[in-house]
Amino acid sequence: MRPDFWHQRWQRGEIGWHSDAINRHLTQYWTALTPRPDGRVLVPLCGKSLDMLWLAGRGHRVVGVELSRLAVEQFFRENELDARCTDLSPLPFSRCAVDEVEVLCGDFFDLSPELLIAGDAGGIDVVYDRAALIALPPPMRPRYAGHLAELLRATGTSGVAAESLLISLDYDQTQMTGPPFAVTDDEVHALFDAAFEVECIGSFDALSEHPRFAKRGLDALRENIYRLRLRT
């Protein structure tokens, strides 16, 4: 899946994955993790998610990563946040930040540990993934899982095992093409078991909450919530 695919989706306003509400699984299951009150939270493929504001409202420092410049601009403009944006060339990123929220605009797979901790920003305590893994087709998922583990090992806070709250979707992939893609429980374990302790902490029948997927042909849809803890 090429970057142009996502740029075109944002330009056409085809962003069905975006929600104008805070994710209910985030608010319900965040306490299952143990981040420091002022810890840094990484949000890969963040789009213009309002979940970042919820996390910042709890005292966390939030760093989102988003490919689309348009999405980044919309996030700050629609939430009336006067962000300061800086071009980080020659790195393939720009940074927009205000108060406890910053968004790095660029390709997640180009993200380096040095960029994450630039300016003594500190390590990453927690990852929040609501729409990153399920946005990627199968061939890209092992690379994503591996890169995430590498970033956390290199930037984690000393003495603290980094955690992740992962929300995935599981459905019959023959009934609907992604994104969002189906990621089974077996695949979550295959992707993350080597680097993380993986625990499913919630599973819900979600089709009634997402009627647009029923219109696309699904007869069943589950949302699974995982807590991942980086192995030491």
C-alpha cells in the first residue's frame, strides 16, 4: 500500500475510519495499563483522532505520527489549537506541537528513535493503536510490529516496561476488502509474541455499532482489545 493511497483518501475526504467521538475502549481500558501520569504516549497513524486530546487531558504527553499533512492541519485547526510547525529537513518529517500534543508528519516506517527523543523529550511509555495495525495489509504488518518494538526498546523509559493498548477488528475478510483489514487473534500473537507479552483484555460484537460495515457485506464483526507489554 503506497503513501499516495492515503494522501488521496484524505484529499477526497474518504476517511470513514475517523470518529468524532472519543473511542470507548480507550476510556474503558486505559486503566488496565500503568503509564506514568506524565508519561509519553505514541499514537502511530494517528490521523486527526480526538483520542489524542483525551490522552493529553489525562496529563500525558502525546506524540502522534501521521503521513498526511492535510490530516495534521485539520487536527489542529478543527480543535482550535495554535500549533507551531517546524520543518525537520533533511529528515523526512515536520513537527507540529502545542502544549502536551505534538504530531510528527511523515511515514511511520521512517521514524527513528533519535527523532522521538529529540530535545530531551524523554522516552515512550505507552503506545495507543486504534487504527494503525488494521490499516495495513498483511505484508506490511510484520514490518510494523518489528519497527514498533525497535522504537520502544530504543526510547523506553529506564526501569519501565513499555506497554501498548491495541484495538483490532476481526471479520471474514472474504466478505469485505480493507482497509480496515481483519486481524485475527492468532495473527496478533504471531506478530507480537516475540517482543511482547500479549493479553486480550476485551472482545465485543461490534457490527451493530458499525452499520456501514454491514452495508459492505459483513455479517459479523468483533473488536478485540489487547494489552501488550514489552519483554525485557
